[in-house]
Amino acid sequence: MIRGLRDGTDLDYEMQLAGMNGAMAPDVQTVFVPASVLVRPITATLVRQIAAMGGDVSSFVPASVASSLKAKFPG
């Protein structure tokens, strides 16, 4: 499993998740990859809030996600 990390808070959470995944599925390995500086401040919560207010999120997410968010929040 590949998991992205933006900061220390992500690391703490992901370490807990990796520990539980390891207990439940010992054959599954978790690899942590640090986020690039350009995307580090972007969170799913912020993207959803921008989309809900009718903002353009296409520079933050793949086209398929932007399309789904636009359908969910047509405003």
C-alpha cells in the first residue's frame, strides 16, 4: 500500500493505520511517500469546501474527481 504524507500529523495517523493493517493483513506492506511542496497544503476537506462553494478544483484533483465534485455540487 502506498500512502502520501504531508506533515507530522499525517505520519502519526498513517503509522496507526499501518499498524492496524499489519495486524489484520501481515502480508501487506505500507510505503510512505512525502508529498511535494506544491501539493502539501491541499487537503480533501479544502477541496470539498471549494467545490461546495462553486469554485474550480481542477488544478488540485484529477479530471475525473473534478467532474464528480461538479456533479455533486452543481452550484
